[in-house]
Amino acid sequence: MRRFNYIITFILLVLIIAACKKDKTVYSDPYGEGKPPLGVILSRDAIPAPANGTVGTEVTFKATGLIPYKGKIKFMFNGEPGQVTEVTESTIKVKVPPFGSTGITSIAIDDQLVLGPLFKVSGLINIDPSFRATAGANGNVNQVYPLADGRNLVLGWFTNYDNKGIITPLNRIVRTSADGEFDRTFRTGKAANGSLSRVIELGGKYVIAGGFSGYNQRTENISNITTLNVDGSIDTIGVKTYRRPSQTDTTKYFPKFNGGTNDYISKIYKHQNKILATGSFRYYVRRVYTEHNHDFTRDTVILDSTEIRQIARFNLDGTLDKTYRFNIATNKGLPSANGPVDSYMHTDADQLEKLVLFGSFTTFDQKTAGRLVRLSPNGTIDDSFKTGTGTDNSISSLTYNPVTKKYLITGIFRTYDGKPAVSMALVNLDGSLDQTFVAKTFEGGYPGFARQLNDGLVVVSGSFKKYNNVTRNGFMVLNTKGELAGNYNTTGPFSGTLSDIIETKSTDGKRALLLIGGFDRFDNIQVSNIIRVTIE
């Protein structure tokens, strides 16, 4: 009986295996050999007629194989569908769509795509050919500071500017003409050995700040901030250090500005004839030069520190101003924010020297703060700035326009004071949300930086690919309602980040914007971190 059961089991196994094999033969390969080619060619070599045009222009492209698919053709200008007006054996005519922009053209038929030639959509924003720094900078540009004589100081993380630093590096600071031309008379030597974030003029000197420890021949003894003479040389002072009996002269030269921080300084401002700094630091530091080592054989440099987080005010000689946001009893600065901060300082008369702080914090000086707070000139919280619950997530940039009296914020937030505000919002001077401006949906990324111009237009850059379901490759212009502004959004792909957008003029007096930051493409053209565009 047992043997009979084995035989039955064996027979069942054979039948099951046979059935499985039979099942496999009745199904076809789901991937097959792929779809046959369409036989459509959209010529990438033939120049469209016309070669460029504005929104609404009818353009003829060389194309073959389209007749069988007449009713299925979707023609796109940089991802935006245009109106097909005619299809022949050798051409296709299409109108540039309302939000078409410079870039690659393409034809979509069902789920197959055929790429075509580049087409330039003409609009109201164009690269300014009169800007002289055509090669740009080889690293991030953080600030362009205008001087009284019309020239500019340009700072950042670069070692070459307009190809003038190929042999001798131009380390992080140069002086230029108003049109960006390099000024060789600014003598900085080796300049800064780390990133420069900001410069101001105060007390007949330039004050520079960032993340660096040396400048030109002074290769050490700097802690992220120092002063320069107007010719670009570092401001130094002779110090009588410890002298051994065998020595006759022990004068050594150190940076005159004896003070700094233990970490990066992102912004500095003139504040009541002193220097106010904000950044990621936790300690103020200064150096003592007149101490000797343990066996009295030479002088030493001692680094002294005082705890003060994110916001500090310096006197002009570099000493810490303990009258601003400082607790004398504990010998520490006030608590400040419980997360990263960035800042903006008011220079307009009615809000003069008020400091706005934004970032990724939920408390400030141990009080609830929804990632946005404003300080009075004395450093205390300005209670007239009522943000409610603020934003529900971090703020990446904040700019202010003194003409419109609005703050513009960007970030990864979804609400402001409990009201919908998707990644971008206009905020009134009193801290309330301007609900007449409504940001639409971003796809593929977020806005990293934005500024409202004096006429109310809003210029935005970031990592996004679409805005309100319209292709905008990282750069766009909105109206005061948050909608894409007509004819301002024809520029092609932008790649990178902006650190500032500065309203200015072109050489021939046209309205212009100076764009600076860390970017390598604008309007589908390769650029290097600083350009000027005209805006009509």
C-alpha cells in the first residue's frame, strides 16, 4: 500500500510539472520586441523659419513621416504644447504657445517622443551683451557691493574672475566697473583663504566677513571677519609682544581688528556705528598677543572666547559690544534661536536698523517663534511684528522691498499663520500674510530665492521644473497675484541657485537685473555665476 501511495504521488508531481510547463507556453513575453519606430523625423539640422519668435508666432519646421499621425501629433516648445496649424509631407507649422520658452522642440505621438531643433522664444528678458564680465566667476558669487564712485566690490567663493585669475588667483574678492570689468588697481594679494560672504564700509575701512582664517600675508589670526584698507590691503597694527632679554625689538604685526567668531558669518551690517554680525557661530573669540609660553622663551597667541550665539555686535576695533543682546550676569549672549538663522537688516527710515531673522527655528530667546522674528534696534523682539504661528516648515530666503513695503519669503513650508502658502508668500510690514498674492503648485523642486521688484513683479529661482503645470526650468517672473507674467517667461533652462537679484541699468540705460549666485546655465546658455539681463 505504501508503495502504491509513492507511485500516485510521483504521477501527481509529473502532472503538476507538465501543467506548469504548459501554462508558461500560453503567455507571450510582456516586453516583446518593443514598439516599431514611427518613421517620423523632426529635423534637428534644418533651421526653423523663423529661427526665433515671440509667443503666437507661426513657425515652420522640417519634418517627414507625419501624415499618418495627423490627429495624434502633440508639438512642444521646451515641454509646452503649441497649436499645430499645418502638416505636409515635409513640414509642420506650429504656433508658439502662451508660455512657450527657449529650448528643445519635440513631437509626441501617443507615448513616443521625437526630438527636434532648439528654438529661441523671444521675450522681455534677455542676457545683456554690454556686461563686460563675459567669463563670469569660477565659483559662487555671494555679494556685489556698490561703491560711491560707481564701481563694485564682488565677493564669494571664486579664485578666478573673467579669466583674470588664471596665473595669479583672485581669491574671493575683486573690484569691478559698473559693467563688471575687472579693476587691476585693487591690490588684495593672495586675499582670503576661505569664502567671503559680505562686505560693508565703516570708519574709512572695508569690513569683510565669511568663513576664512587668513588674508594675503596674514595667513592666520583671523576668525571669519577683518578690516581692509581702501586699496584692498589688510589693516594691521604693530604689537609689542613678550621680549626675551637677548631681544631688542619684539614688534609684530597682526590684523588690527582683534575679534571674530568660531564659525561662519553669513551677514554683517552697519548698526549704530558698530558692526552687527549673524551666522552659525556660537562663540565670540579674540586673541591675546602679549603672553609668554611656560618657559618664558617666546611669545604665544592665546585665543579667548565668550559664548554668544548667532548674533553679535562688534566695536570697530573688534571687541565684543556687551551692551547688545548680552547678559552681563552670566557673561553670555542671549539664547537666540533654537535652529539655523539667516537675516535681513532694514535701512529704510521708518524701520531703520531693525533686524529680521528667518530660518529653521521654533523658539527665539526662549519664546515661541514660527521661523520668523523681527528685532527692534536695541536687540529685543519687536512685538509689533505679528506673524502668528509663522510657517510650518523652514524658510530658505527672505527679501524686502522698501517701495512695496513687503517681505517675500521662500522655503519648503505649506502654510503661514495657518493659512495656505505653498513654498512662497508675501508678508506685510506688520507680519500678516498678504493674501492677494497666492503661490501656485511647484513641481520637481522648490523656490530657493525670490525678490519683488519695485514695480511689483516677482523674480523667482530654484530647483523646480514646473509652476502651475507650466514648464519653468528653475527661473520665472510672476505678477503681484502670483501668476506667471506674460512675455516675461520665455527664457530657457536655468541651472543653479541665486544669492541675489539686483535692480540696475545696462550700459545704454535699459532697465536691468544683475543676477549672482552659483549657477551655470541661463536661458539655456552656459554662464558662470554672474550675469546681467535686461528687463523691458
